[in-house]
Amino acid sequence: MFELRDGSCFPRVLAAVNVVLACIDGVVALLAFSQLIRIHSRSRQLGWTRQKVFHLIIGSSNVGYFLYFVLTLVATCKGWLCWSNSCGFVLMACPKILLLAAFLLLLSFWVDLCHQPDDEDDEDEESSSQEALLEKTLNLPSSSNKNSHRKCCSLRAIHIGSRQKIVILVIVLIFVLMVTFAVLIWIGMGKNLIDSSVVARVYVDLFSIAILLLGGALACYGLMLCLKMRKVRSERASSEMSKVAGLAVVSVICFTSSAFVALFTDIPMLYHWHPQPVNGVSTSLLLILYYFIGSSVPSAFVLWVMRELPPSITTVIYVESRPVTFISDSSESVNHPQRWSTATSSQNQISRASPI
């Protein structure tokens, strides 16, 4: 039972599942941020690349899930009123929105590659296959060491494509919509005509439909991109094609399963403590299907695909040659005519790794 008035907590099976899911998401978040630090230390001068952006978004999403599972257990047992109103809804929705943002960005990059002009296909096919997932930078590389730190963190230096701007706009609108639904849920807890559970159900259903559409779009453009990369005969293109195919298949399976669970069950709304008897085993299986298969698996698969570290960027500094002439006095030149008679020049080339 999820009733506050009885002071009951989760059944032991559900509590154990929440703990395991929290641990899994915590590990995924730790891996994402640690890998982000390693990638940034090796390619700081490149600024924000696709690889860094994906690690940041996925790490943030899994941190949100970790907090959600932990606070769900605490709030249920402690009886936090705010949690059953809108706080639980916000923490349930935010990680899913971040996960949606990551795969929408992935879709936008695939769309860019699939809709390149025909006259550029012959020249860019091999480079396109190499940039299929993550190698294209989001900003121009820094040309000097002096401004590397400033350009790395500067928003002005970031170059964002038109489709990526659309993705950012869509995510912002979804966040605004989520906040609006959260306010309506809060208002509905009072004595009025608004039913908070119905409002939450409408949001979950709309988001599930969006997830289904995203999975279908990733499948279509993943297939188009694989067919396009088949024309390129290279080991690199074959490797990238397997990555694209794997991501498309995993996305379709995971997003479809989680969307169906959300559409036909109340699993995403457990924060609301429905005062109904809950079967611990079946609910636990649905929780695993919705959160682990629907969120943790695709996040971990993206991290696995992007596990390769970029090569370290070295900077070669040329020290300008400068003639140095030694002039002796007349007495020494007479006594030692060959001692200071020539002028020398030197040129030093220093090659060192860029700052980490």
C-alpha cells in the first residue's frame, strides 16, 4: 500500500528494486562524468564536442534518476506532503526530459548526415561516416594557447547547427510544459475541479507518445545512414555503421517498451501514492522494464559506443630565429682575429603537449 495515512513504506521487493535502480543510475552517472573529465583533459582546445555534450546530458539524467529513486523511498516512509503534490512529479519528469534531449540531438546529427547535398556526397562520405556519432565539434578549435581556456568556456565560440537549435527549442518548450503541469498538479491538490492524477496522466501519455515517435525516427534515419555508409569501403565506416545500427535497435526496443508501460500502467506515477493494493512482484518487473530497460540501458549503450578517448592534441611552438652578433674591441680583434669574427644564428623548435 502507498497510503500516507497508514504510515506504510514500500514493500520490501519494491524497496529493493528502487535501491538497485538507484545504484545502477549512480554508477552510470559516475562513469559518464569521469569519462567527461578524461575526454576534456585530452581535447580541451576543441571546446564542446558531441562526445562531451552526450556525456554531460547522460550523466545529468542519471543523477536525476538516482535522486528520484532515493528520495522516493525517503519521502514515502517519511510522508513528505510536497512529494505527493508536485515535487515527485518534477523529479520524475526531469531525468526523462534530459534523456529525450540526448537522443533528439543524436537524431538531429543523423538527419544532418542523411540530408547532405548530393554534390558533397563524394567528397564527404568517408568523413561523414566518421562523424556519424560524435566526432564533429560544436565549436571551432582554438588557434592559440592564450585563449584556450576562455574559448572552451565561452558561449560565443559555440557553433550550433540549425537542427540542433530546433532540438534546444523543443527541450525548452517541454521543460516549460512540465513546469506548467507541475503547477496544475499543485493547484489540483486543493479543493477545486482540477484532478492532479488526471493532469499527471495526460503529461505521461503525451511524453510516451513523443518517445515512441523518437524511437521510430531513430530507426528510420539509422537505416538511411547505414545504407549511405555501406557505399564507403573502409574499416572505419564499417565500425561506425555497426554503432549506428546498434543505437537504432537499442533505441527502438527500449523506448517502445518503456512507452507501452507508461501508456498502459501507472508505473511512472508511483510517486503519487495511489491508495491501492500493489503487487510487489509484478510492479517490480514493470519498474525494471520502464526505468532500467527504458532509460539505463540506452544511456549505458551510448556511453559504451563513445568509450574511445580522443587523441591528445599537441601544440608545436616555433621560436623565431634571431641573429646574435658578438663585437669585440679593436685590441682583441688584432690579437685574436678569428675569435669573434663570425655571427651566429639559432632556431629552436619546441614541441610539447597542450595544457591539461
